[in-house]
Amino acid sequence: NELASALTAPELIAQMAAMYQSAESYSDTGSCRLQFSQGSNQVDESFDFAVVYTKPDKLRLHCYDGIYLCDGEQVFASIGQLPGQVLKVDAPEELTLNKVFEEVTLAHALGAGGAGIVGIAPQLTLLLTDTFVENITQEAQEPTFLDDTKIGADTCRRVRISRPDGALILWIDPQTLALRRIEYPTDALREHLEQQGPVSNLRLTADFTGAQLNRPIAETAFQYEVPADAQIVSVFDTRQLIPEPQPPSDLLGKKIENFEFLSLDGQRVDLASLSGKIVVLDFWATWCGPCLDGLPRLQQVYEQFKDNPDVVFLAVSTDT
């Protein structure tokens, strides 16, 4: 505690990261919580997570919709949205972050690629890589201390990291150097939420309850009992996640009324000028998430047909 008190904020973060990287074991249970007010709507949502780890190759992770377990010899995994399937593959020679998230569907269920509100479990980055400090301080001002604050009976040192996306605050136990809480930056989240109206009291936090480093962990923590009715798979079958096809629109086959646009080069485009051509007409806006997801795929199709004079693509912005 005296040593931790003498450290600067950057030194404390570095010492914490070094403690995790050298740890022989780690365990926690915790929860991530999103809170905000928007008009009369009060939002308070949370999900639970848990991590148990023994160096070098045993890990149990419960996070978002996925469970990952490596006992050193086999990997078992399941996804809540795919009941009845249990992934079973040989354990990797070395347990790394990339290996944990190697199966694409499982990686998505565990929060990779932006699927989870706070991304992947930060404990894993601390335990399995040496990039945690680099990741959280990129383009940031030098970390500074806030007032010490208690979590339960324990007093934590709070480190503020001011970044372009807002303030990241780490709550660190100076006795054990365990990370007890993260307060996440909310600038980008606020901008997204306020498309539907002003937001107040916005907080996004993760609490690592019972976080312990270098404590004995029972082997039973890494045992996985496959349900009797489960199917063992080497790759998840995701067909049941594909939505049912929608019936054709009532507009299918009907003629459309005349329209008129101005192209980016100032040319007038209307129905008469496109007579006899196949026209792909896509309306989009910068605030429309599905539009931004779909435009790259539309671009791929455009690349296939851009040299065909009988096919025309029009991407029409509806932004004001």
C-alpha cells in the first residue's frame, strides 16, 4: 500500500498491468451497467460476467451471450442464442487473446468486433497481452489521480485518463493492484443516443467484484459438463439465427411515379433519363446505422456492374 501510494498515476497503471501479466491465477465475478435518462424514459440495464484463469492454459469466461472454457486439453463453448450446441475443439498450444476469439460466431457472442457494449472483457487483455496500457492511453493526456474512493470496505485509487472519446476512470486496489471498476468514456455513446433526444445522467461502468490475483483455484472451475441433449460441434451452426424471409412488398411489379435528383456532378436525373435501364435506388443517411452497414455491400455489387451501361446505381442521401 505504501509503495502504491508513492507511485505516479502512469506508474500505478503500469504496475497493475505488470501484476496481471505475471499473475499465476485470477478470478472475479462482475457486472456491466448502463444508466441514462432520456425524457421520461429511465434506462438501467446490466449484464453479468465472470472470469477464472490459471496460467498458462486454463480459462473460464462467461460474458454477454457466450461461455468459453479451456481446461488445457479441450475447449468447450456455448452460445445462448444457439441452444443445444456445444463447441468442442482441441485446446490451443498457447492460450492467447486471438485463440480465445478464433471462432467467429463465438467471438461475436463474447463481445468482439463491437458486438458488446464495452467490447471484450478487459481482464483478458490484462491477463493475456501486454497491450492494455497502450490501448487505453492511445491519444490520451497523461493519467492523473482523482480522490480515493471506497468500494465496499476497500479504498481504491482512482486514475483518470482523458481521451478524445471522453474520460476513462480506473479504480485500482492499492493493496493487491487488482482492477475493481472501470468508468468508460461516453462521448460517442451520448452522440448516438441523442439522435433520439437529449440524454442526461449517462454512465457506463464495469465492476469486477471479488477480483483476486494469485489465489488458489479449484480444478472444478475448469470442468465442463456437456448437457445430455447437446450436439457436439467443431463450428457453430448459425442457420437458426437467420431471420425468416419477409414476404414480397405490395409494390413489387408496380410502376413508380416520376422522380428527379441532382447528381454530384450537377446533372439532373429523372425516370425518363433512366428508361430501359435496371436501376438500383438506395436511400441512406449518416445517422442510419443499417444504411452505413449496407453501403459497403452495395459498393461491392456496384463494382461488378459499373461497366454495364444498362445498370445504374443511385445512392440518395436524405440528410438535411
